[in-house]
Amino acid sequence: MSMKLQPLDFEKPIVELEDKLEDLRQHSRDNNVNLDPEVHRMEAKIEETKKAVYSNLTAWQRVQIARHTARPYTLDYLQLSFSDFIEVHGDRRFAEDPSMPGGFATIGGHKCVVIGHQKGRDTKENIHRNFGCANPEGYRKAMRLMRIAEKFGRPFVALIDTPGAYPGIGAEERHIAESIAVNIRDMMTLRTPTVAVVIGEGGSGGALGIGVCDRVLMLENAYYSVISPEGCAAILWKHRKHAPEAAEALKLTATDLKEFKLVDEVIPEPLGGAHQDHEAAINNLRKAVARQLDQLAKVPMEQLLEERYEKYRRVGFFTGE
């Protein structure tokens, strides 16, 4: 990206080295001195430091990357991973929900219906998008789009990126829990292939409301959890400062969830996170979703429904004393 990225705390050693490298280059230009050997050594050191930092990320550090405001959001993917996007508005019951855009699109040769959570990059946009927290009408619009996908035999794709469903009084009055519960129930029997991708934050029921799909994918630095690390810390430790410990305990990373068979595929991100290279992240998502849709298209509908049922019956199974 061309914009100056705000470094996260654990990225500061990399930024310091990059600043020193720029100083070297500036000194070389200003004084017409050949410092190429020193520049090459510094570049190698930066690359080595990046690999050391990003190959040993903690769960909390991945949460921070997942929340980075420069990450590609749903509309970025809709414009660049998908093509021919035509947005559909409203739930035909109450209102339009700007925090969950969706409509018709094409990806990898598959005409599909797609919906996802949308955050804002500044205060004004975040207020308009409600910080990516959907109201009941957002989930009802999602189900309206799923029914259209089912009717016209198009696969359904969901892009998940939300801290959670909106918990305000208006949302409660319009039955936010019921709208999510209906979506979870009806997605189980939707007669069309479905794919969900967690592109950033996968927060609790807010994510599940569009996430009960045949295939669940996650970007490498996304997280998917029943509660935010801060919320967990506030309950268990009575203080948000324990969020890093909570993140580890929640097993919310893509690696953990793949191991537990709760997600089907982890989509790799560019070194340092999707915000470092939008084009690479967007290409990786397009290839992964297209590949999954290719595979699902070959499965007979009754078999697809049976496999979806079995997939979610296995969730949460455990053995113990």
C-alpha cells in the first residue's frame, strides 16, 4: 500500500530498522557516496527480522493484525476479488443496513450471491457502517439474499469481519437474537453451495449469523471466537489488561481452529499481514473461494446437505472423565 501504515507495538523493531535504512539511502544521495554494501546488509537484516517476528506471532498479536484499519475490508474484496458486483439493498421489512453490504457477483467463473460485514476506516465511515456491527435488518437482508441464491441456483459466499452483532436497544427491540437464530437454522437446509471466509474479526453470533456454510475458510491472521479477548478477560480476570492471556486460552487463531476442524482451509497472507499487500491478499482469497466453489459444484445436493449436517454435528464433540 502507498499509505503510511501505523506500526503495531511488536512491529516497532522492524520500523526502527526501516528508518535507519532510509537514513542510509538519504545520506548516500545527499553526499553522493556509494553505501550499497551497507544498504544490502540492512535490507537483509530487515527481512530476517520480519521473518523472525511474523513467524512467531502470539494469538493476541494476530488479533491486533486482524483489527488493523488498513486491512482489506469486504468492499475491497467485492471490488477486486469478485467482478460484476451489483449491490442489493434492504431486508424488505425494516431498513437497509450499511454494515452488511451484499448482492450479485462473479468469482472464478462462478456467478454467486455474496454478503459481508463492512467496517469504516475513519470515524465518519465507522458511524455510517456501525463499526461493522450489523443490526437485525442486516441478518434479514442476508437471509433474503440467501433465498435468492437458492432460488436461482447460485452459490452463496459470506465475508465475515465483525466484533459481533450490534447490542443496542433498537437491535434488541427488533429481535437481533431471533434474526441470527433464524439464519443459523435456515442456512443448515439452504439448497445451494455455501462458503464463508473470516477475513478479519469473527465475533460470536455476529459471525455465525452468516457463517454456517459448507466450507469455512479463514485468512491466516484472522480470528474466530465466541467472545472477544477483552470480553473474556473482563469476565474471568475482571480486567481487560489480561486480554493477551485470554486470546491464548480461547484458541481463536486460524491454526488452532484448523487443528480442531472448525475451519476447512487457512488462506495465507502476505508477510506482515493482508494490510501490507492488498493485491496479494485479494488474489489469495479469490483463488481459495473459486477452488472451494469448483469442488462444491460437483457434489449432489442431497449429499451436500447431509455433509453440512454432519459437519456441524461434529462441532463441540469432546471426550473426558
